[in-house]
Amino acid sequence: MSRQPKIIHIGGEKCVTGSCHLMQVKGLNIMVDCGLTQGHDAGASMDSWPVRPDRVDFLFLTHAHIDHIGRLPELIQKGFKGEIIATHATKALLEPMLNDAMGFMSLNRRQIAQIETYIDDLSWGFEYNLDFDLAKGLKFKLLPAGHILGSCSIHLRVEDPEWSVLFSGDLGAKDTPILPDPQNSEAADLVVLEATYGDRRHDDRVHRVQRLGRILNRALKDGGKVFIPAFALGRTQELLYEMDRLVSDREWQGAFPMLNPNSSVPVFVDTPLGLNITKIYARLSEFWDREAGELYRNGDHPLKFEGLYGVERSQEHRDLMGIPGPAVIIAGSGMCTGGRIVDHLKAGMPQPENDVCFVGYQAGGSPGRDIQRYAGKPGGYVVLDEQKIEIKAAIHVLTGYSAHADQNGLVEWVQAMPQKPAAIKLVHGESNARRALARVLREKGYRVEE
Ligand SMILES: [Zn+2]
């Protein structure tokens, strides 16, 4: 067997979903992420993988988004019995995220319970920024990646011959609410770098909060409802954090009267998964950034504010459908492909006093994209649950919400390394994004493989 570590990109090499990498070294099979593909990306059958699932010794997880962990149940069913290594927060998020995802797979209740017990037994939570021994002289360290709670980059070091690799995982944008910025303090021979937004620049957060306030304030004035489709993990908590600022921060209160606590406009989080995840975020305050921590110590819980209500059971959801505006309703799914947001949109979009506010990427072919496209067009409609729904509500697209670092952020993260890596391999990006990022990095003297 060759002594040189071998890295095989099983998934997520040239697209942004289905992340899965395999490193073979010293007779060990080490996997980083085991994600589900989404949209038109196709995932390879596990039977065609270069390694059998029962031969994988370690599975590292960079974070708990489904496109990074979603095939874990299948991996377990196919015989995986190695160790699962993640941060403490990612371990806490695995169960609710996979429980929800498994609801869409052809598994019965007993199988789901079995898989969950298995995952709990095999997985271990680790601290950030500490060196741990893995096996056969390998060491690993998890670095904060600022993408969602618990997200990390993974540094793996091999002895004799000395060699190291750094998997960036998904890197967050700087100033993401609640989370510390991505951090890169390790030298590595090879960097496996995500490139989702390798060709973009994001807006700053202060303007984003201001635009959110302006849109909500204007939309609520005529007594209508504002629907915000949002993903349960990450985006929902970011939104709550920014609404808390708009409602609780004196600096903003005067600016947007409809969001003043005295105006008593209720904000509903109509997603059981989102509420569950928010509870986990709220509990794990030791992983928040300084700003969120300070608010908390000064008596303002950054994910709670007056007028915020959780909608847990389906009866409560049905009751909510009947209440009059003004109100803000956050519900999933983020691209309106299913879930409770669909009920709200079906009932609410034909009314002009209502508004829909998009804060996330809408993939081509999703109802969310269709709503954006046909809004404001005469006779514009969208098909939801096989019904034609007229779009009379006002549609807003709030940009600047991204869980991923932009080109500057990615380049800065690479430049923060104490030494230049021998090579950078770009993954997790469409070809335009990878090409643009590769060009900028090469100009700065890095060796880049797209
Ligand atoms: Zn992610």
C-alpha cells in the first residue's frame, strides 16, 4: 500500500450538494461528510463507491446540513460501524435533522429508531481547537467555520512522512449572527476548499438588517401578513436574531414603528423542526459569538422577543391560518417545495395586502423561483399542491442572506494560514464559481486545482 495519502471526492466535487470525501492512509478509510444530493445533482450508488460502507473506519462531519449528513442512515444500513466524529453542537443537531429527513425515506418507525440509536452510539462530540489522536499516529483538530452552529473545518495530520490536509467544510460569511467568524490557524499541505460563492460578493449585515426592517415595516402597515419561507437550520435562527435586534434594540425601534413592541405585531415560527433547532441553538450559548453572548448577559435573549410565538402542533397551525393580519409568519420549506409555508401561500398569495419575503436561494424549478419570476406579471400564478395560485401579494427578495463566505471571505480564510499550502483543491461549487475563485487564488501565487 502506498504511503502517500489518497483523497477521492465521492460527491460534491463539482456541485454544491452531496458532499462526501474519502481519504485513504495507513490502511485507514477516513470519510469526510456523507451528504444527500439535492435538485439535479446525482449521487453515486454506495455499491459503486471505492470503499464498502462497512470498511469506513471514521466518518468526520463538518456540520449538520442534510447535504453533508443525509446519507448517514443509508451508510449505517449498509453496514457502517466506524466512529462518527463531529463537534458537540453538530452531534446535538444530528438527531432532529436526520429524524426529519428520514421521514421522507422509505423507512418504518422501528428502522428509524434503530438508526438513531446506532448514530448516538457511534458518534462523539469534540471541542474546537484542540488536538486529538485518531489512530495509527494520525491527529485531528476541528476549527470554527462560522457557517451554522457546530460547523467546523477539519485538520488531519499524518506522521511519518509528515503530511496534513485541511477540509474547509462550508465556510460562513463574516458577521453571521450568533456565530463566531470562520477561523483558520493551521498550516496544511493540501487544502480542500469549498467554492459555493467563489464568484460573488455579499452585502454587509448592517444594511441587510435595515432592509429587512424597511420591508417588514412597509408590508405590515396595510394590515397584511408577511410570509417568510426559511430553512429550519441556520436561516430561521439568523432571522429571529435580526428581528430581535429590530424589536429590542433602541437604535432600530424608532426607525420601524410597526416592529416596535407597542405595535404588538406577532411573529410566528410555524415549523416544528425550526423550533426544535432554535431550542438547541438557544441552549448551546457557549458556541455563540461575542455579540450574541453580550446581549444574553445584558438580559436580552437574542433568539427571543416579545410577540414571538412558536407553532408546534398541526391544530395550532390550522388555527394560525385563520388569524387576521398584521403578522409575520416564518415557515418551511425554504424553497416552498412542501411543508407549512405552502398552506400559507395558497391561502395568502391571492390577497394584495399580503407579502412574501424571500431570504434564501431559490433553485430553478422550485415554486419559490416561479413565484419570484411570475410576480407582478398580469395573471401571474404559481402551482402549489397541483393548484394554480394567483400571485397578488407583493414579493420581495432580500439579498445578502447567505450561509456561505463570498470570494473575499474565502480568499481571506486561505490567506490566514500561517504558511502557503502546497496545493488547493476546489470543491462544492458550480464551474463558474470554481473558475473565478481559482483565478484570484492563482494571482496570489497559490497552486490551485479546480
Ligand atoms: Zn451547509
